[in-house]
Amino acid sequence: MKISVQSEDFDLGAECAAISRGRKDIGAVASFVGLVRDANDGAGVARMTLEHYAGMTEKSLAEIVEEARGRWEVMDATVIHRVGELQPGDNIVLVVVASAHRGDAFAACEFIMDFLKTRAPFWKKEETPEGGRWVDARESDDRAAEKWKE
Amino acid sequence: MSVHILYFAGLREALGQTSERLALPGHVGSVGELHAHLVARGGAWQALLTTKNLRVAVNQQMAAMRTPVADGDEVAFFPPVTGG
């Protein structure tokens, strides 16, 4: 398992290749990349700053991955989340899940993202033409995480 | 006893501070009591009441108002998370 909170960019291809390198038991690698959009809630976004709770963030991501491992056959997982100042088009977050079969890989990848959005202590501040604003938590994200409780 | 308190995001900005070390009076033994103690400072500290769906963590684990606080604990207050 690889968990990283970093200001540097990541390389999707390199991370996907690394997770199955030297192994012959992995049959599926699913990935998700989240990017900074240039507009949100009706306003243009010139740039974004991502704040986090150093220490708790890494623990929280590791716990989310452990929870996914308890539900599906997860052979390995990588979660990278960027912090600091980001521009529209920049990568924010990467989740890669390796499994024997696609069903487990897809489901665990979506689960990790849904839980990361509602549990991991990151906060986004957007710079818009009207000034800086902290992004409000979305109810749709809470509902997305809720669906896994069934 | 004393605790280390951290504030994040919009709450950090409203309070104008990132963290503090605070000696607690004897009647403060839970997150809820610590919260009330801080709100009683008045002024900007009302942000602890007005932050919608305020979250709290004790020693980097999500906690609730009833969670006990002990000497040396790290207590963090913050708005709902918005990463990803």
C-alpha cells in the first residue's frame, strides 16, 4: 500500500505500472484521477489552495484503504493527494487499486474516493473573481459515502 | 491538565490562529466542555458555534462532543472536509 500527501504532481501511468510490476497474480488495475476545474458553483476558479491536517490525513487515508481491503479482494492500493496551490487542469488526487478481478478493483476504487471525500481532512479554498472562498461540503458526497453502508 | 488545540480552514481564518496550548480548568473533561469553554471567550470565538456541521478530532481520530479529553491530548476543530 502506498499513501502519499504531497505538493508535487504524480504520474498516472507510472503509478499504474508500479502497482503490478513483478507480479503475475493481478488481473485488474482500476484508477481514478481528480483534477482542478476552472469553474465551480457558478464562479470562475483561477486557482485553488488545498489545506490538510498533517498526520491525521495519512492515517485517515490508510484507514480508508484498510476498510476497502476488508470488503473486497484488494491486492494493493495507491492513494496520492496533492496539497498546496493548484491551477485548473492540475491533478489533485489519484487512487489506484489492484485486484484479481475487475469487479473488486472498480468497487474498491470508488469506495476509497467516496470515503476520502467525506472523511479525509483536506479543505479546498478557491480563488474566484469575487475573492477567495472555502468550498462547502456537498450533500451529494455524503450520499455517495452513505450508499456503501447497505 | 493541558491540551494542544488545532484549527483548520475557514475556522482557522475566522479565529486568526492555527493552534494553541491551553491549560484547562477542572470542569473541562470532554470535547463539548472544551468547546463551550472556547466559545465563552466571545468575539471571533462564536465561529465555533456558527461553523455549519463543525467537526472535531481527538488525537487525530474523528470524535464527538461527548468524547473525553485528557492531559496532553491533541484536539482539532474544523469544518466538514472538502478534499478529493
